[in-house]
Amino acid sequence: MELNGSELNAVELNGASAGGSVPDPITIVPVVSVIWSARLLLNGADATDLLSGIVRIEREEGARCLADFNLLLDAGPVNPAEYTGQSVELYYRDWVGGAWREELCFKGWIIRPQFTLQTSVLACECSDRQQEIVEAMEVAAIDTLVGGQWSADVFEPVDGRSRWDYAMERMSTQAASLQCSVEGGLQVTAWAAGAAAYLIPVGAVLDGSLEWVPVELNDRINVVEVAADYRFIRLRERHQDFLWEHPAVEGLTIIDGFCLTWGREDNTEVPDIPMVEDASSGAGYQAILGTATWGKVPATGSGMLCDPPFGWTNPYPDLLLSASWTSAMRWSQRVTEQYTLRVEAPASVAQAGEVISRERIAVETESDREAEFEGAEFTEPEADATEDALGDWVVDLREEERRVGALSCGLEMATASILGAHRGNRFAFQLPTSDTLGIRLEHTLHVQDEILSRPVQCRAKVFSIIHEWDFDSGSALTSIQLAVSQGGGEVTDPLVLPVIPPSTPPGTPPELIILETQLGSRNSSPLYDDELDGFAGNYTVNDLDINPDLEEFPRRFDLTAPEIPENHRDEYTVTQARTYQLAIPNDLLEL
């Protein structure tokens, strides 16, 4: 086909400045006239002679490439279904220097052939099948290709789900897009504009085709708030020290108190070790730790050590005159760290106010160790326990890798969301296709023009390329859109997670509990207090023969565990907040 009947003045593609570390942009020399054509391969066979009407190829950042063309088939029977899945290669050709120059513009497959009986035209819709290519990949291969971050606590589990969705989740954490190259290979291209690969000078853009389409304010997100909860299990073991002493041995040794009391026939009932153990378990304690000190009633024959000596028989080895022990109980507590992470673009906020998007992340750890901890017998704290400010021995069943992964993922998504919103501006223009050979989605273009004596220029990354080749009119035009980032700012904070907030509830370590003794059956005995913790019993040598109405106390040993504050047992919540500043690139734009 021919446009204005003569060849264009072509330039060498991918040229670079001599010795420069950054190649100079290739300056497009505007087309004056061109002889052009197209070449079509179906399943590797040349089918160019069947092309008719318009060929359209649409390539866009982050999307599958689509192509439409018509085939005018020869007379005879046609089975349109046979064309489904046939491979397609579309080349643009122009006549340069006495020879055809051609460039591949589309590589894919026919996905929907539609045949019109009245015209014998087969309309072919084609695709590079980007999603299907990704869907066939292994997860590890997607990780290597796509990069980015991913967390099972932010997204759904991978197993049994679309690999394309998984790839898009990874892409959502980075300022980049995934699409197929012209040759059909998957590629990830950064959003940020780089050095201009092509310079489109004044006079190259087709007259009247230049258009500026700004992003709407409501879509220009400049603040993202991520509310993230990290909930974990804290294993807590509390120790409580107790002391009980019979009045006979208060301030004395066991043998001295025994001699002074029992030697004078002032002896009483006393508790035994099982009574203390039962009292401890009855109060809710699960163990008496191995450091208990039992001050036992002296053994048979110990009366001979007294002055004066006396006969003494003791057939009960566990009777006590004093006891010092530590009771312990265990329970598990839920701790929730609530993070408020705010990513903001201050320059954009200052210009037009806040446009806020909110995200929520919840991470919770579970562990079989919780049930084992609460139900198991124990004699000492867990090997990995540490003592906190409450005097408790605690083990935090944290999964730090999950917490870090989820919060980092949320911050990266927030950053990408803001950057993406601020590059929603479109700078659009048209060129003859011959002027666009070599231009791809990964390139940055510098466009210059002049409208009504006003200079116009823009330097930004290519967002979309649409080729339209019309065999009937002879036009071969390409529409290009640039994604223009605008926002500004000077400071971008590193996405360092905030420190873990301290989560030990307020309170003080338990104090020693000294248990009382009340003895009955004597005239000097006090009134019995049923609620008084400690030992209750009676004098062995009593006044009942004189006063039979005297109250005999029940022989018992009781203790009460101090009430555990709610915030030591119930779920405990702590908060942490941090704000991150984000500078938005300002692509060159002068209208």
C-alpha cells in the first residue's frame, strides 16, 4: 500500500551516542510519504494476500495484546473452527532505500474466528494469550519472573487458585506492569520514566491528534491507611510464694519451737503436706514447684533432744510445723498488636486535599503448643520462657516472618497504589506507523509540538500503542498514549516497619502471702473465721473438760489465689502507628 506515493526518510533504530553511558534518544524524522504493506503468517504460512479491510493491533501496559484483521477467503467450503488456535504473526512493512523493511508488531493466536457467509470474510480476533501463558506456569517460575511481595495473610492461599490472580497479587506490590513483549515473551516493565529512547520533534505528531486527559481527582489516591492486626498466643506461668508457720516456731527453729511447745504439753493439731497440696490445687494452682521447704514435725525420739527430754512418738512423717513453697498456674493469653500504617504523598495532599483509600490486614497465629502448655504437668518454667515485668514466665508464640511479610506487603501495595493513581494522566497523539517502528511499552518518549504558537512537550513512559492499517484508504497510523506521572514531593521514607509495641500489661509481681493459724478448744481461742486462709485446728491439750461449750475448729488448710486482673488473662491490645511520606515523580509536562 502507498501513502502519498513515496518513501520516508528513515533513521537507524536503537542508535546511541558515541561513548555516552546513556544513549541519546533516537530522533524521529517526520514521514513525508511512505509505501507500506503488511505481512501475515498463519501457522507459519504466508496469508498476506487474504488480508482486507483494517488491521488493528492494541497493546497496553499490563494487559493482553489484541489484534483484529479480516481475511477475504476464496470461493469454496470454509470451516471457521479450523482457524481457532492458529498461530499469527503480523508484520508492518515499508519501502526504504529500495528494499522492504519490516517489523514484527503482533505474535499470538486466533481466539475467535467469525465467518460472514454473504461476504466470505473471516473476521479474526487474536490475542497473545498472556493470561493463559501465566496460568500454565509453576508458582516458583512466577515468583522469579514477577518478583514483588506476597503474603498468605493478605491474599488467598495459592493452592487451587488462578496463577494469573497470584501473579497480579505480586504485581500489586510494585510500581510495574506485566505483559508480553512483541515477540511473545513475558516481561515486567517499571512505571517510572527513564531516559528518553525516542525524541518526537515538532511537526512529527499528526495535526489535531494531540490530546491531554488528566486523571480525575477522585481517582488520584494520595493517602492509603493500612490497619493491620497481628494476634498471637502468649503462654503465661505465674508463681505465687506462700509461707505458713505454726505459732510455736515463729522466730525459732523447728526443734526449738517443738521443744518449747510440745515439751510443755502445749501441742496442737497440725497440717500435713497433702493438705497443703490440696489447698494449692483447690485454689486453681496446677503445680507446687520443686523448691518447696517443708518444716516437718520432728520424728519419733526427737523429744530426747529437748531440755528437759521427753518421750515422743510420731508415726506421720508428713506433718508440718512450717511450709514455704511456690504455687504456679499456667494459662494462655491472646495479645493483639494493632498497627496503623499511613502512606501519604504530602505534595499531592497539599495541592488538592486527601483522597484516602483504606486497607485491612489480619494475621493470627495458632499453635498446638497452647493445649500442651495448659494441660501438661510441670515442675519448672518452659525452657524458652523469659520473666516479664509482672514476674511471670512467658513464651510468645510469634510467627515473626508472617507479621513482617504481611505488613511489608501492605506497605508496598499502598505505595504502588498511590504511584499508580498519580500516573493516570494520559498524553495521547498519533504518528504514521512508519515513524513508530521500534517504539515499545518499555520505552520513555519525549514528545515536542507547537499549537497556536505555544510550545508543547511531554516526557513519559509509553502506556499503550494502537496500530490501525486500513487497506482501503491507504492509511497506516499508530496511536500512542503516555502515562504521565504528576504529584511532586521531595521525601520518600524507607518502608521500615515500626518497632514492635511493648505488650506487657501494667501490674507488679505477686508478693509473698503469709498464711494465718487459728486454734480452737481453749478458753483463749478466738472466734473461728471460716474465711481466713491458712491452717485451722485445735489444741491437743484443751479446755473442753472444763468448758464443754467451747468451739472445736475444723482441721483444714485453705488458701486463695489472688485475683488475676482481666488484662493479664483476657485479650490484651496494644497499638503502634507510623506515617510514611512518598514523593511522586513529576514527568516533564508543558502544555
